[in-house]
Amino acid sequence: MALRTPEEYVESLRRLNPVVYIAGERIDNYVDHPLIRPGINVVAQTYAAALDPRYEDLCTAVSHISGEKINRLLHVYQSREDCIRSLRMLRVLNQLVGTCCIRCVTKETINPLYELTYQIDLKRGTNYHARFKKYLSYIQSEDLFCAAGVTDVKGDRARSPSRQADPDLYVRVVKKNSDGIVVRGAKMHMTGVLASHYINVMPTTTMREEDADYAVAFAVPVNAPGLTFVLGRHSMDERRLDGSDLGNLHYDMHEALVIFEDVFIPWERVFMCGEFEFTGLAIELFTAMHRFSYGGCRPGVMDVLIGATRLISEINGVSRASHIRDKLTEMVHLSETIWACGLAAALEGHVLPSGVYCPNRMLANVAKLNVGRFPYEIARLAHEVTGGIIATMPSEKDLLNHEIGPKVEKYLRGVEHVPTWVRMRLVRLIENITLGVTLPADLFGGGGPQTQKIVIEAETNWEHKKRMACEVAGITKLNGSGTP
Amino acid sequence: MALRTPEEYVESLRRLNPVVYIAGERIDNYVDHPLIRPGINVVAQTYAAALDPRYEDLCTAVSHISGEKINRLLHVYQSREDCIRSLRMLRVLNQLVGTCCIRCVTKETINPLYELTYQIDLKRGTNYHARFKKYLSYIQSEDLFCAAGVTDVKGDRARSPSRQADPDLYVRVVKKNSDGIVVRGAKMHMTGVLASHYINVMPTTTMREEDADYAVAFAVPVNAPGLTFVLGRHSMDERRLDGSDLGNLHYDMHEALVIFEDVFIPWERVFMCGEFEFTGLAIELFTAMHRFSYGGCRPGVMDVLIGATRLISEINGVSRASHIRDKLTEMVHLSETIWACGLAAALEGHVLPSGVYCPNRMLANVAKLNVGRFPYEIARLAHEVTGGIIATMPSEKDLLNHEIGPKVEKYLRGVEHVPTWVRMRLVRLIENITLGVTLPADLFGGGGPQTQKIVIEAETNWEHKKRMACEVAGITKLNGSGTP
Amino acid sequence: MALRTPEEYVESLRRLNPVVYIAGERIDNYVDHPLIRPGINVVAQTYAAALDPRYEDLCTAVSHISGEKINRLLHVYQSREDCIRSLRMLRVLNQLVGTCCIRCVTKETINPLYELTYQIDLKRGTNYHARFKKYLSYIQSEDLFCAAGVTDVKGDRARSPSRQADPDLYVRVVKKNSDGIVVRGAKMHMTGVLASHYINVMPTTTMREEDADYAVAFAVPVNAPGLTFVLGRHSMDERRLDGSDLGNLHYDMHEALVIFEDVFIPWERVFMCGEFEFTGLAIELFTAMHRFSYGGCRPGVMDVLIGATRLISEINGVSRASHIRDKLTEMVHLSETIWACGLAAALEGHVLPSGVYCPNRMLANVAKLNVGRFPYEIARLAHEVTGGIIATMPSEKDLLNHEIGPKVEKYLRGVEHVPTWVRMRLVRLIENITLGVTLPADLFGGGGPQTQKIVIEAETNWEHKKRMACEVAGITKLNGSGTP
Amino acid sequence: MALRTPEEYVESLRRLNPVVYIAGERIDNYVDHPLIRPGINVVAQTYAAALDPRYEDLCTAVSHISGEKINRLLHVYQSREDCIRSLRMLRVLNQLVGTCCIRCVTKETINPLYELTYQIDLKRGTNYHARFKKYLSYIQSEDLFCAAGVTDVKGDRARSPSRQADPDLYVRVVKKNSDGIVVRGAKMHMTGVLASHYINVMPTTTMREEDADYAVAFAVPVNAPGLTFVLGRHSMDERRLDGSDLGNLHYDMHEALVIFEDVFIPWERVFMCGEFEFTGLAIELFTAMHRFSYGGCRPGVMDVLIGATRLISEINGVSRASHIRDKLTEMVHLSETIWACGLAAALEGHVLPSGVYCPNRMLANVAKLNVGRFPYEIARLAHEVTGGIIATMPSEKDLLNHEIGPKVEKYLRGVEHVPTWVRMRLVRLIENITLGVTLPADLFGGGGPQTQKIVIEAETNWEHKKRMACEVAGITKLNGSGTP
């Protein structure tokens, strides 16, 4: 059976034993660690939703390999409809968890790798594609979560991988033999990796021949020898340690720095090794697939934020004020603009040679560029509606204290009929989404804005536009002199 | 045969003889008047495109009534695919003319009227729908262009139609008999009406019982007795009179104030008469249909503007400067965001009771709201790339003068190999799009931004969003007191 | 001697013993509490700067009462030059601490109270002004820090103070006798109050006769019986508890909810009591004085943020990239626009009847409105330059651990010659300013944006502008009919 | 007597006989030409204001050379107060004419030339300064208007002056002898030049040794042999020809392309000739002086626009709607932000070696950069308040026609008591300001936005900001390795 229960998923993690550091300490039971468990809870929701009759249709698909029902997050898009449905699934999953749904990266690496391996084989006569399909069959039937290992640490960004002072600042192949390869380096910003079973590694940038050792793609289990995980520290993560003022009670994202110290990868898990001329294609596929998804997931989180903000406006007694309604409507407008870009990218895609359906590259990047802008404005609007309490509110622990609690209850109440703790929790939720890592994650997930601008420029058919302008202006030729 | 040639279309107008005033003068041969002909040229392009093998697939459809091939601008959407294709057609038509394609309003009034008449009949037992279908058959088989008569002159906007100091400030029924009705009032902003055969009139706002006389929809030929047209004056329309510095050589939009002085409408052309409780639905349908279209047409005009701006950057010798490339890419990004909203509105629509497919109301309004914002920013960016010459350039007539011409040729040249007249024409095209009526038309076409905000607020499922927020924040009930 | 040393200041706090709750616990030694001490450090800097020859000229003034040299933060503006110098002082103080300089609120309450008491006396024959001057003499000669108690908790914002379900939701007089008054209620968002000696309390809104009990202004020492302080919880304040990843090593702001449970205020400290018709003036004076200051303090914090962001761009190896330079320059532009608004407000002020110089009310509100906008954009730009590491960086504790430390050192290094810890500290500083309470504090300090809009509308001479338009358009009268 | 009457000023122009082309025709009586006269009317206002007791204080100054009372537009700033007063004068002058006040460029070229000639003399031992003072004495005592000849036509912007395909694309010295120099080339965008007596010519960019022939500054009367003027064509200038729908009844700006065909300049009018190393200083001085002024003049025009928009909102019956009030207030906010930047630039200036007071370079550029942004947004807001009538309104000639006039009067009326012609004129005024050349003039006057960004970047003390950040973050050194 290809669909695990959330409980089975969590148990499956307990059998792994990755090397994890948090704030300078080696962690043993990472599954129950308060800074990691909320991420595991998020991923567990993706298992639960697939079994939930309400979401089953969105959250499962039929594998084109096995014909089995699988989690849609492990599915290779077979059609436009698949792609659109995937976006709808992301919005719903994000609504359920009120944060990044984390597991989307599995589909956003398997889809590009499916095509990438197909194309390398075609030009190079390799057999990566068959290998990859076998791996894909495996993770589909085992219902695994594979994190995405894409962004290298990069060192001095003015230098290419092979020209760094330290050659390890991009993940590279340091040894090859008949069994497999040995890789060294580190990947950053790896979202939710401590809720995953495997990491799908791909190159982070376009490379030239001199960087061939860095042109490597593979899959590796999180407990492979030589892997070390160092958890990133968020703005409000300590609240998880004391369990109060969480905002989002059960769910959170986490990222890790993942260090590869001479990690062995058997050939059956290697999907690119030295074919530097395909790194451009790898990036192109990954960014189209990944950036497109932001058109679905961000509106899901924004739905939660907008709902909380609207409710706070009611509790503050200002929900009928014209400027408050205008701000809430503006939040919706911006969020729906992002959603529209995601839908359009799905609609305007096309089928690639391997048979995978790919969202429209231009529109996927347009979606993502808006995701790097609008949420900051949405956050500002949410703050404005919420009021200064967003920054100055006492702890829920004060409310629960028998001496000071009744005073806090009395003085922080908004409209009479809503209890103070409800107001406080909503403020914390808004704080969680607007002052946590969500904004920078929106900005940088799938690459920063400048990388989207580069694609948009490249995807624009400038010559066509120039011809249309000349046609309308009555310009028949561009050279020579004289008068019209 | 339901498809006329452009020539047949122009000739068909010559047989009409509407009462037209321009700048205080009664006009006889309006078809060849330089301020009207460019609008007729635009509409002629919609006839030409339907016969052009390159665009035939986009620009024609099969009538669901007659089964004949008709111009898609006369088609009632039968499906999502119809709706999407209609949007693609609009982008292409606007690219061809570099301005508003004018004739879209036919489809944007017949689609709402098709549903509206169906619903009134259903609730009121009238027979408007059969009447309307007959009219629709007629205009489809005759391949007519019907302008949209929606926006009343409105007088004091703080007062409803029946409470104006002058009762004629909204179009109203002043008499009814067995043959038909007599209407009085005026409609403004009627785009391209002097290129049309008929006007499809609908109410402009939601009405109450006291306004029942104003709840009226009908079709009327432009040469009906009692109709008078007063042409609006544009910022650069005098150039049409001297024929130079046009920017857009052949095409332009126009609007008129249309005065109805006791115009008789036979019952067979009346589609609503007094059913005030359906005015809200009428607006809702019209705005969804019309605002959605801006997602297709604006990007078409922007394609022309972006092409001209890119070419000017090359002629100025600055196309490789990083900040210039950034600005051009930003123009594309904003334009494609609008396009994405249009596509998404088409994708997310649904079939109405009468069988007409309706684009998504929320997303149609989101598209239009962005159309009221981004073009102003796009214009600013176009100006910045073009340079101060956008405001200070001598006339092409100077270039053509034998004394001063060679000096203008010498001193206004950009890069060596492009003749000065090419540069001048491109500057005029950019001026035409950014300092003409395009920006205010973007802002107000289909209603100003505030009207979109109202729909977006109304279409938002606030309760659902609030529930999602409560779920994530651990709030199970909103009333009472105490602690969680 | 009117100027204390920083050490004397800190010692002076130890003698007070206010009732303080933090996260549900009563705190004894609040002076050394890691969540309060950084705020005390900030205020200590305002004492140090006054004694520092580099800043002495900016940070001290001559009391117009005693003729003694005093801290400028205790000074009543005697002239335009005083006001401008005060703004310069704020920029420098904020640059020194990289956050809110906290103590500015003393001058922003004594200046309005100076004028307010003068005007009440004038109209009501009271003797508040003499009382207030005596109090002012006292705090000047003792070199005290007085916090500002302005914002009430407000409950249901759709209701006025006396119409709340609970009458205590605005601070009010519950008893009066020959010795003084007794007040009850609570004030929120009180910045830096646990670094203060006194609180200067003023009403938060305009009141009508029915709210007369709420029209009260007074000064109260922080250790007055009946006062309780509940500390607000910030997004990153727990880091103060473990002492790592602070971003800003020594300085931070804090706010408290301050509860007044039947606190006795002797008449000599009461500056308004029941004169409800002066509450509008009180707000007007306070907001002009306080909002103006944001024109000086925000650019000071932005200087630190911009410096950190520039340095990170160098460490990332991207400081020469054109788009990075553009973003950094844009940050400067926005920050300097705010600075310009502050300076202009100071320049365009006028002398009030009591002799105090008041900054220009329109421009002070324009400054503040920009402060509620630009910093969000500046934060987005800072994030974009810094990179995704802003959200995902491991703790400095990882760097200091002997096992994982060397690996973090190796992999998080940017350009070769800058040590990793420097990069990490700068990222933490940027995180501190952009994901802490700075943005909402910018938005709400001195009132949210809507309150500034109200003042700007009220300060606009609409009639004058209308007359100018009519003049230019050739309109000589607005009534009647006919033609020009 | 150094102050002429407006009438004397206009008469003085009649004695000149410059070579003027408009739309391909050589013009004889340029003073009364409807496209030029409105610019002359503007400048006449600057003469009238100096004699008007209401404005005399702002609009006149005492010459530091002659001690005579002169027009302030001919004054060299002697102090901060002079500079501030100059800004106030500009706001008032622009309010009076509702457009660019044109003559400001005299003061913005004499101020830089005063300092520039002083510095060249100091380093090169030339005697330009004495010469320039003599010229200055002359124009002050004659009360002349000198236009600014700064922007060359520039050809291919990727090439420097001496590397253009055509060497004449920047104005250059082609001959020198004992009497003077001969110059050839062309200057563009010369505002109001056909209302001027003299042109003050300065170089437009920083030059290197190879461009020494292009490093030239001088003054030349508009009727010098070899000068030809070709008028730029504006979006709505034809309305001046038929005299209706003007918007602004009497005033308008114009620009010309000015061609120098071997024009002789006597040495006494030459102020720089070959000293290429001072071209950077020339630009720096001119841009600081000129960009600063936009902080005064733009708010003056915006005052008129805001007044017209407010009045239209009243006539439309919507002035009490909350969203309308918000938009009008936003227009004020943006305009006052610009004003604040101008005032701050004046306040923060300093005295240069020659004794001239120079506004602050950073803040002058900040002001101008905002002028290139906010007016586009202000225009959008003005359109939104005005309604679609901004684009579609019939001509006033229709209103005046006896047949159609009464119908237009009836149907275009807003609130009952305001005549239609008033509404129409206000709409035309708003159209004039928002769809004419004002926006691009705002963008490009004093150089486009990118040139301001360059100055802002250059004026920023990045090292100081970096040091402040390091101080706060606890970073004592930037090199080496290890831990803190």
C-alpha cells in the first residue's frame, strides 16, 4: 500500500538516526525535539490529507509507473490538469498548517529530475533515466518525503565553484569508483530536511567545463554516514522551547545547513555526474517547477493571515471602518493576484520530451517575483489593522498566572463578548506569520527576485514585441537614413 | 455567410446616418472623419482577422444557435476553452492595433444579457430570453458590431437615479405601449460607438423599487431617431486632423456621449423593463465578463509599448545598461501579471444556468484592479527608458521641411545606423500610449478601482478564512471568557 | 549638578522597586534582568552622550528655567534652532544604539504639557502651568527619565471611554480630595518604562463632556503604590536570556502594559483634571512633537541597518553588482526622505503662546506617515541584499562548539578574508532590525498611519487650493448656470 | 531701475528676432504665437510678482554686487535664508501659473557659474569670475531672463562626446581667436527658451581630456547669428491653436531644440573653455542647484491639481466618501513630502568658496528622485477621483454650440448648483496637468532618476554607516578568522 498514515510516517523517522546539531548541541531524539517536531507535524498533515476523504481527490494521484494510488506530492505531472490540481492541493495544505507545507519540494525535484535524466540520456547515451524511475518507484511505493538539496553555501559569490578559495563551497565529487561516488560540500536553506527520509540533490547554478566536478545530482538518505545537520535559528523559535505564545500551535518550518563530508552515493542513486552542459537545464526545470508552486502555497498561508486579521479587526471593534475594510480587501487582492499567477503558469505549460508536464516558465517566474513583493505589503497591512499590540503584548503566561492573569484578562480585552485569550492567540498568529521567517522565505524560496528577473528577461520575445511596435508605428525598416 | 469583409463592414456604416457632433459642429460624412475613422479601422481589423488564416482559429467560433461560423466577438461562451480562447484573441487583436480593440464590448454585453434574460424569465415568467436569442441570431448572421451602453451620466453621485434634481440623468423609460417603449437620458464613455451598428444598453448600477423606470435593457441601432452622439475630445486627437506625429498610424479609440431623446424601442429589442431586482445581477454579470477581458487586451497594448521602448533603448545606445534592462523586464513582469490574472479568471469560471460560461468574478476583478495600477507604473518606466525627448520632440513636419529637416535629421539621431524618422516615430508611439487616453481608460474601463474593491470584498469568504485562522491558532470558540 | 553619569543613573533605578511581571513571574531585581537591562543600557547612553565632548553640544541645552546645563532630552524648545538640534541629537543617539533611543519621550511629553497647562490656565484660571514648571525644574535638576503614558488599552474601539462595557479601559479619575486624585485604568505600549523614574501621563484621544473623568494628565513615579508593569514579549527577546545571536549586543527596547489600580496622585503632580475640552489640544501638541521626532530617530537606526547591509554585500562578494548598488542606494534614498521630512517640520514650526517652539504639524505628520511605509520596503531590500541566510542561519553557539564549530566556520564563510563570525553577527543585526519589533514600532509609534492621515487632511487648506485651481482654469464663480 | 514691468518684458522680446520653426514652418511674430505666448505669459508673471506687494518680499532680493533691488530669480544665494526664500518663491510662482514657472533656470545657472568660474580661476589663473560677475551685473540691472542650455542631443549614449560618429552631437568649440570662440552643436529640452533674452550654456556631462573642446560654458543672446530654434510638440498644444479646452487658460511651458551653427561668442561671454577637469564640478553644482528647486515648484503645481481634484469631487457629489478623502489626502501627503525634501536641502546647505550658498547635494537629489515618482501616483489618484470623464469629455465648443450646447449642459452637470462649464474647465485643468508634459518634465527635469541615484550613492558615507553597524554588532575587526 503506497499511502502511509501520519503515525506510520512519524514512526518511520524514529528508525533513522541522523547527526543533528541545534544551538551548539548534538541532539539525540530529534523527532520529539520542540524545534523539529512542528516541521514533522506539517509533513504528517500531508500524509493525513491524502487519507482524508475531503482532500483525497486533491492530495492523491495515480502513479504513471505503478498505476497505484500515491500521494500527489510524489507524482510526476502527466497533464495540465495534474499540474493545476497540484496547485490547488498546495493552497489547501498551506491553509491547514498556516505555514510552508514543506513536502512540496519532493514533487519539485522529482519532476525536473525525471526530465533532466531523460535528456542527458538522449544526448549522452547514459542510463540515468531508468535509474531515476526506479528510485521514483521506490519513494512512491514507500510514500517517502524527500527534501530538496539545491542551494550550495557559495562562499564568495563573485567566483564560480571551482574558483573559490576553498574548493568545497559547492558540493562536488571528490572520488568515483565502480560502486559509486563520494561527495563533499554543504547545502544551505534546506527546508524541512529533518522531517525527511531522503534528500534529492541538484546543482544550484549553471556551470562550465572547469566546474564539471560540481555538476552532480543524486539522492541520499538523511542518515547516510558523513551527513551532518545544523539547524537554522529563527526569530521566534525559542517559544517552541517554552511552549507558549506560539501563534501557530502545532506547525512550523525549519531549515538546516547540511554538511556532506565525503558521503558515499551508490551509482543507482546518482542522476548526473559531470554533465556540466546540462546544469542550465537542471536549474531551468527546477526553478519553473518550484517557483510555480509559490502561486499556490503563499495564498494558502495568506488565507490564514487574512482570516486572523479580519477577526482581530472585529475584536478591536473596527471591522466596519472604511479604511480597515479597504486594507483587508487589499490583502485579499494581493494574495489572489499571486494565486492567479500560479494558476496561469499551470494553464500555460507544455509537455516536455520525457512526458512530464511543465508549468509555463515565464509565468512561474512572474508568480514568484510577486511573492517576493506582496507579502511584505500584506504584512504591513496586517500590522496596521492589528494595532500596536502586535509588538507589545504580554505573554500568555501572564494571562495564566493567578495574580496578574485577571488584570491582563481585564485590560487586554477588545469587544466585550470575546475572551482575551482569543485576542492574544490571534495576535500571536499574526506575529508568527509576519515577523517570523515567512517573509524572507517568500523572498528567497526558489531563489531571490533577481534570479526571477533574469528568467523573465530571457523568456521575453523581444524581437516579436519590437516588430509589433514597428508595424503599428509604420516603420518598415530600421536601417538607412532619409525620411519615411 | 456570417463573416463580412472589412470593406463590407465599412460600407455598411455608410448606409447609416447618425447625428454626430464633434467640437461644436454637426458632421455629415462621419465614416471618413479623421477622428472617427481610426476607430472604424480598429473594428475593421476584427473583421479582417476573422478571415485571416493566421488568426481564424482564435477569431472565429461556431454559433451555438445557428451552427454557423461566426466572429468570436459575437459568440456566447460555451465552455472554459471558449473563454480562454477569447482572451487569447483579445491579446492578439490589441497587438495588431496597438490600442483598444473596441469590438470586445459586443461579446461582453451579449454574454451577460443571455444569462440575465434567462433568469428574469425564470423568476418573472417573461419571455426576454427568446427575444434576446432572436436578436443575437440576427447580429451573428449579419456580423454586426454592437457598442455597449452602460455608464449613465449620473449627475450627483450621492443620489440614486430617481432622486436626482433632473430625472433624466440615468436612462429611463418615459412611455410604454403595445409596440414598445420610449427612453430618455444619456450614456457616457461609449467606446467606439461611431464604428458600431447597434448599441446594447444595460443599467449601470443596482436599483431599488423607486428606480424601477431606470431598470431597462435594450438594443437600438445607432441611427434610431432621437439619438445624438457628441464625440469626446482626447489629449492628442488634433494630430489626426493634421495627419502628422500620430504615433499609431491607423488606429485609435474614440468615445461619445450618447443622448437618448425620447427614443422608441420596439418590444422585440427590449430585454429588461422594470425588473429592478435584477439590476444587481446585470451589473455582476457585465462586470465579471468585461473586467476579465482587460486581462487579455491590456497585455496586448503593453506588448506594443514594451517593444517600442526596447527599440528606443537600442537606438539611444543604452540597451545593455543594467538599469535599462531591469526597467524593461519590470514592464514585462507587470504586464504578464495582468495576463496571468485574466487567464486565471477564465480558468476558474463556471457554467451559469443559461449555459453560458462565466469567468471567475473574484479573479476578473483582481485582473481589472491591477489594470488600474500597473499601466501608470509601466508608463513611468517607458518614459524613463525613452528619455526627455518624450516630452520635447519637434514635429515630423520639421523633419520633412527642406530647410530645417536636415538639421533635425542630424541632431536627433541616436545610434548611427538608425534613421532619425524611425526614432521619432517610436517616440510618438510611446507618447501615444502613455500620454493619451490609454491610462485613464485602463483605470475606468469596466468601472473604477473602487468598484472592483467592492466586488473583491463581497466575493471573499471571510468566514472560511477566519475558521482557518482559528484552527491554526487553537481557538475553538469565540465567545465567553476565561483562559484557553 | 544637573547631569548624572550613566552609572549614577543605573544606581538611581536600584532604589526604586516597581512591581514587574515578565512571562507570568514577579521579578525582583529588574535592573539586571536580561530583558530590561538592554533598555536601561540605551537610556544610559543618553546620559553618557551628554557628558561626551563629541556629543555634548547636541545632547545638552541650557534650561530656560534654571539657566543650568541640562540634558537636551529634558529641554523645552526655545527656538527653531533648539528644535533642529534636537532632531540631530536623535539621529546620533539612534546611530549609537541601533534601536529606539527611548528617552526622547520625556521631551515629547514635557513640551506639550508646558503649552497645554499654559493654555488651560489662560482659559480656566487654573494654576497647572506653575505646578508643571516646578515639576519640570525638578526633573531637569535631578536629570530624570520620564516615560510617556499616553495610549490607553481602549477595549472596543467603536466606543468612547465612558461607553465601554468596563469603565476602566481608559485611565480615569475615580476619586478626588484636597490632597490629590486617585486614578484607575491601564496604559499600553509604554516604551522603555522600566528604565524610567517617572511616567508623564496624558489623555490618548479627544473627549466630550461625558468623558470628563478621563481627561486627566499627571506625573507619577514608577514605584507609586498601585502601579503594576507587565512586560511585552518581543519576537526575539528570548535570545537575551541565553545571551547569543543578539544582533544588537547591548541595546534593545522594551514596552510594558502599565496597570493603575487606584493610584494616588498628589495635586502638585496633576496637570489636567476634567478639562475635557482641552483633550484635542493635548493630542495635537503631543502628536506634533512626537511624530516629528521620527524624522530624526528612524534615519539613525536605518544608518546602522544600511551600514550592516552594505558590509554584508561586500562579504557576500556582490557589492559591485549593479542591482545590489541600486538597492542599497534606494535604502539611503528612502531613509533620507524621512530625514528631510523631520528637518522640514523643525524648520517650518512656530512659537506657541507659552513660548515653546512647536514643529510644523502637517510636516511632522507627513514624516511619520512615511515612517510607517518606507521601513517595510527598506527591510525587504535589506533582506534581498543579505540573502536567504537571513532566515536560516545556525546559531553562534554552533560556531562556538568545538565539534561543529569548525565546520560552520568553513561553510558559512563569504569572501575569504572576513571571518565567519563577523558575517554571522551582521546577519543577526539585520535580522534584529528587520524581524524584531522595529517595523511595527515604526508603524505605530506616535499613532498608526490613519491618525496621521486625519491630521494631514485637517491641516490642508483646501479652500486655498481650490481658489488657485479656479484662478488658473478661469473660473470666477462656482454657482449658477450658463456658459463661461 | 532693475525691475521691469511685465509689459516692458514682453516688449523687450519684440526687439529680438530669433529664427524659430514650429511644425515645419518658419515663424515671424513669435511673441504672439499661440504656442509660445503662454510661456511668455508665465515669465511675465515672474516680473509681475516682483512688483506685487503681496509677493515682493519673496520675489525680490538685494543684489550683492550692485546693492540694487532685483528679481530674486537673478540673485546669487548669499545665505541659507536666501535659499529657503527662493524655494518659497518657487512654490508661489508655480501656484500662480499652474505649470512650470520657467524662469527659475536663470538662478540655477548663475549660481553654479558664479562658483565654477571662481574655482577655475583659483586653479588655472584665468579671469572667468570677473567676466561672469560683469555679465551677472548686466542681466540683473536689465532684469533679463536667461534660459539654461545644458542638455546636449547626445546621439549614441554609449559613446563620449568626441567618440560620436558625428562630432557635433555635443556643443563644441570649433574655432578660437582673439575676439572669441565659435561653437557648433545643439542643445535639447531647453525650457521656455523662446521667452528668454539670453541662454546660459553649460556642459552636460563629465568629460575627459579628449573631450576638451566640448568643455565650454558661455552666454549668448537668443538672436545671435547661427542660432535656430525648433519648437517641441506637446500632447495637447494644438488646443492653443483653436483656443478651447485649454485647461490652463493663459500659461504653458514650451521647449525647443536649439541648434548652434558656428555661433560666435565674444570672450567676455565665455566662462569656461577647455578646462575639462572642471566639467564634473559644473554638473555637480548645476544639479544640486536645479534639482533642489523641484522641491518648491512641483508642490506649487500639485497645489493647483489637488485643488481642482477636490473641487471635482465636490461637483461629482462624492467629496464625503471615505475613499475619496483618503485619495485626496494621499495626494497632499506625497506633495508635502516633496516640499519637505526641498526645504531640508535648503536648510542643510553650506557656503561655497566663492561665497554662494549651495543647497545640500544629497537632499536635493533625494527631492528630485521623489519628483520622478510621486507625480505619476498623484496623477493616478487625480484620475481616480475625477472619473472616466477625464478621458471622454466633449469639447467646450460643444457646450457653446446653440444646438448641442443645452444638451451637453444638461447631461454633463454634476451637483445641481454648479454649472457644467465649471466642471468641464476643472476636468480640462486636471487633464492638462496629468496628461500633458508635466509628468515627463517631472521625471527628466534636472536629469532622469538614474542620475539622481548616482549622486545619492556618491554622497553616502558608506564607511561611516559600516562603522556604526560594526559598533552595535560588537565587531571590532573585519579581517582574520576564529571566533569573536
